[in-house]
Amino acid sequence: MKKTISFCMLLIIFCNVAFSQVGINADNSNPDNSAMLDVKSTAKGILFPRMTTSQRLAVISPAEGLLVYDTDLGAYHYYHAGAWLPVTTGSTGWQLTGNSGLNQATNFIGTIDNSPLVFRVNNGVSGKIEPVSWGGNTSIGYNSLFSNNTGCSNVAMGAGSLYSNTTASNLVAIGDSALFYNGSAPSYSSGGFNNTAVGSKALHFNGSGSYTSGFSNNTAVGFNALYSNTWGENNTAVGSRALYANLGTFNTAHGASALYANTSGYQNTANGAFSLSSNTTGWSNTAQGFWSLSQNSEGYYNTANGSMALYLNTTGFSNTATGAWALVNNTGSSNTANGSSALFRNTSGYSNVAMGAGSLYSNTTASNLVAIGDSALYYNGSGPVYFYGGFNNTAIGSKALFYNGSGSGTSGASHNTAVGYKALYSNTFGENNTAVGSRALYANLGINNTANGSSALTANTSGSHNTAHGAFALSSNTTGSNNTAAEMPH
């Protein structure tokens, strides 16, 4: 008791001498001029108030800067701006050079209350992870989801991704400036929902037009995919620049630059690099294969399946091409080609059917033709001075009517029917002939002949108005006309 009183008296006297400064030491040195309290020791320390977490939180009206030691957490805490904050050290704080010995149950970067976690670069928001009660949005990248207000459940990864979005929800943007303008239309009231953009500047201008709704349910995967889309909806683009200029609806493009130039065209399906790449306003087209229907601009109801199929078709409609290079030069309508290079040279010809590799290969303008079999009607319409003719022919069988229309005549070579292998094979300008049977009317150049049977009238050249029924009937006839043979000679 006496020692305590004596110490207090000495302390009071010392304080007066030190001009109200306090120095506690064992060497009788004066306190530092900058300190109100200067404690000096080489063997002992200072003990601040020690308490549990609950006791710390129960302190009444803590002063700004109040310091205590939390025994539950094993760390000093100070009071600042209405909250207790931990005093971090090299052993308790995250280090700029890396950390070790972490326990994932207790060591983490994040919040322990119902507040978003925010990241900054150059003091600009560059990432934000929100709890569900705040909207459940996740953004990573400088200025990503920058303008978001009430939109919820959005994911933005990449600088400027979903930059302009304010109220739209359920969006996914991965890539710099992906869905950048979504929801920025001046009269915007609804729309811009359920879009997914993966790729640099994918769906960049989505929802930036003067529309009050739409531009929803779009999916873009690839660099600049659906880049210019402002109000189109229910579109799917997978591939670099797929559906780049799109304004239409219900389009599907899979492949680099597929449906690239499409503007208002709708219900188109393109699968393959550059397929339907020039289409602008055409609708209900289906293209599958490299460059298929690539030049189509306004045509509609076309189906192309195969590399370069219907490649040059621009305005033709209701064409079906299956096979590489089928109908590659077509501009006509209502043609059906099934087989590699079928109707290869067809331009304005219409209502033709070609089934088989090379069938109707050379046809350009003739119409209402049917060729079934490889190279059937192969040369039809290819004569050097050919003006018109080669119409209304039907060929069923490999190389049937193979040379039809390939001569130097300016007309003819029409209304022929050939059924069988190489039936009417050499016919160039003959017309109104009917051949049913393998090699029937094989060498024919005449007109109005009818041959029914294998090799019937097979050698006929200029002979006309002949009728042969039976295998090899009139098989040696060349120039004779008006003959009728009803059975095979013995």
C-alpha cells in the first residue's frame, strides 16, 4: 500500500515536471516530446483490456479508435466508423507476396455479413459478387455490369461486359464488351432477358435500338457473334461472326460467318462455315455444309445439305440440294438435287428433279426435268448454240439420256423418257422418244420412237416413228422409220 501511494506521488510530481506528459521507465528519462504517454522497458510490455468477442461487442458507446484484445479470435480489434475492425499483422493478414498454412474453414477473402464482395482496379469497380438478397449478380472485369440497377442473376466476365444493362435478368456475358449495350435503348421498357454471350463483343449491340421490347432469348458463342443484333430474339449463333449483322428472329447459325449478313431474315438454319453468309432478308432456309447457300440473299424455303450446295443461289426459292456442289450455280426455283454435283450448272431452270451424282450436271435453263441415276441427263442443255429445248425430259437409270441436248441444234431434245441403264444414252437432239430397258434406244438421234425392252432399238440413229416391244427388238435398226416390232427376233 505504501509503495503504491509513493509511486503515485512520484508519478504526479513527474507529470507536473514533464508539462503534463507521462513517462514510465526505469532509467528516469523524460518522455518523448511527441508523446503524451511514453512507456519504456526492455523486459516487460503493455497489457490492453482483454475480453471475449461477446464482451467486446457489448461495450457501450465505444469511442472512435478504442483498442481491445479479443481472446476468442486471438487478435486486437479497434473501433472505427461504427464497426470493430481487426488489427492485421504479417501472421493474421493476407500478404502481397503470398500466403501459406491456410485453413479453408477459417481463412478466406470475402465478407461475413450480407454484403457484396467488391474488387477495384485504379479505384474503378472491376468485380462484384452479390448475395442473393442483393440480386445474386456476379461480375469480373473492369466496368462489367457497370450500370446494373435491379437486374438479378446475371453473370458478366470481361471488361465492359453487360456494361449498359440496368434491369434485365438471367444474362450471361463472357468476353470483353459482350452484351455491352444490352438494355440501353432510349425507350427501353422490357426485353433484353435470358441472353447468353460468350466471346469478345458477342451480342455487343443487343437491345441498343429504338425498340421497347424484344432482343431476348439470344445465344451467341464466338467473336462478334450476333454483334449488331439490336432487337432480334430467339437466335442462336455459334462461331466467329456468326449472325454478325442480324436483326431477325428464330435464326440458328453454327460455323464461322454463318448467316453473317442476315438482317431481317428469319427462321433460317445454317450449319457450316460461311453457310448462308450473304443472306439478308431470305427466310426459312436450311443450309448445312461449307459455303452452302452462301450467296443466298432473298431466297426462301431452300434446303442445302453438302459443301457448296446451292452456293450461288441468290433469290431462288423452294430448292432442295443434297450433296457436295449440288445446284451450286442455281438461281432458279423449285429444283431438287440429290447427289454430288447434281444440277451443277443449273441457273434459271426450275422444277427439276435430279437424283444421283452428276445427274442433270450441265443443265442451265431447261425446266421440268427428272433425272434419277448417276450422270442421268448429264449433258442436257449444254449444246454450244443451244437456245431452247431440253425441256420436259425424264431419265431414270445410270447415264440415261446422258448426252441429251449436247448437240449443235438450237432446239429439240425435249419430251424424252428413258428408264434403264444408258437408255437413250447418245440422244443429242431427238425428241418425243420413249425408251424402257437397259440400252434401249442407246444411239438414238431420231424422233417419236418407242422402245420397250433390253437393247430395243439400241442402234437406232436417225430412224423415226419406230415402235419396238421386246428385248433386242429392232436392235439393229439405224435409219429405218415407221417400223413396228412386237417380239424379240429368233
